[in-house]
Amino acid sequence: MRSSPVRPRWFSLPVLAVLVLTACSTGHSNTGSVPTAGTVAQRTVPDAIAQLAFQDDQGNPVTLASLRGKTVVLTDFLSLCQEVCPLTSANLAQVRQAVDRAGRQGDIELVEVTVDPARDTSARLAAYTKIIGAGGNWKLLTGTAASVAALWKWFGVAYERQPESSPAPVDWWTGKPLTYDVGHSDVLFFLDPSGVERYLITGSPNATSVPVPAALASFLNDEGRKNRASPEAGAWTASDVETVLGWLTGTPLSPT
């Protein structure tokens, strides 16, 4: 993802619209204080969106409907992002470890769905999965351009193909120069087991205290290295995600 000056400011607008539409009172069935990292929501994902077909890194079919019964953390990404997505994945790796330590692998799914379906094939996602240690209850998904567009339109995530910088960076997988970039919103959505969007966190991650895989750390551009070393104020952490999951499920991932 490319940030300013190339990324249009309108990328934040659809997410702000979602915030306005979904923000509600704090009435819910959860116990404990409402997390302060993001915004409470209350939107049921319609069947037409929940049934959209995607594929994981092994080509297996996955839909949001197939994940019903689990709490889902859903975010957008592309494997060739140099600014934010590697840091998001680094944070999610920490969340996944916390989920595993708590023995909650069967209850919680982490899902990243591409905004670059033309390049993010299942084979490429398999390579990315190996780098970041995903798999199992941490899924990377791709699909047709139409399915990807429909999913992210409903969730309010904007993305747009953009010219690549010059000189063009080299693809970490193929070793070939990249020909375009994809600017996109940065949002984490939290869905409850019945498929209702209950919470969202917007903005870039704070990954200063977590390891970033060497292959992706070296792929970061100047902006990505800045985001890693000096994240913006209020950037979300792995701990923030764990707190939301504990609030949403009613059971903290770590003893307090």
C-alpha cells in the first residue's frame, strides 16, 4: 500500500462512513469495559456477502459463512505491500500465538483477504504464508476480482491500483520489477460467531515490539521502515487485538 502523497485521501472516507453507520451504544452481551482501541459496531453480514467464494493458500474454498461459529478477525492486505501489511501480519502473528497459548484455535480465526487478486494467487499466498507462519486458524485468502470487490465494498474498504514508484521495487517472490501498486484502507473487523460485525479498528499497526520476518523487513520501503520505527499516534498493537477478542468472547486470552 502506498501512503501520501500518492494515496488519495478519500481512502479513509468509506471507513469513516462505516464508523458513522455502525457506531452504537455500548449495549451488548459482553462483560467488562468496552475496549478503547476502536469502535463498537452492530451489522450482520448479509448472506450474499457471507457466501462469496474465496480460496486459501492451498486452493481450498473458504467463505465467511463457513467460519460461522467462530470469532473472526478480518482485514485487507496484499502480499506486495511495502508500507503497512507486513507490519499487520507481524502483529497478527503475535495474536495467533496468544490464541494458541490459550487453546482457542478452534474458536478464533484470523483472516486476511487480498485487495490484489490479479497477483495474489493461491501459490503466491502459499509463499507468503510460509514467510509469516500463517496457516490453520490464520488464513490468507484470494478470489475473483468481483468477489474481492463485493466483499470490501460492503465492509467499506477502499482500494485502487496505482503506478509503481521509480525505480520499481523487486518482487520478493519472483525477483522481477513490480509494475503497479495498490493503495487501500487499513482496517480490522471483528465478527462474532453469528456473523455480526461487532467492532472495528482503523489505521496502521504499531509493530515496534514484535519481530518482522527478514524477507518482509527487507522488502519495506522508506515509508514502511518509518512506520515500523516510528508508528503514528494511536496505532494499534497486537495487545489491542487480544483485548478486543477477550471482550468480544467474554474470556481473556491471557490471565489478568
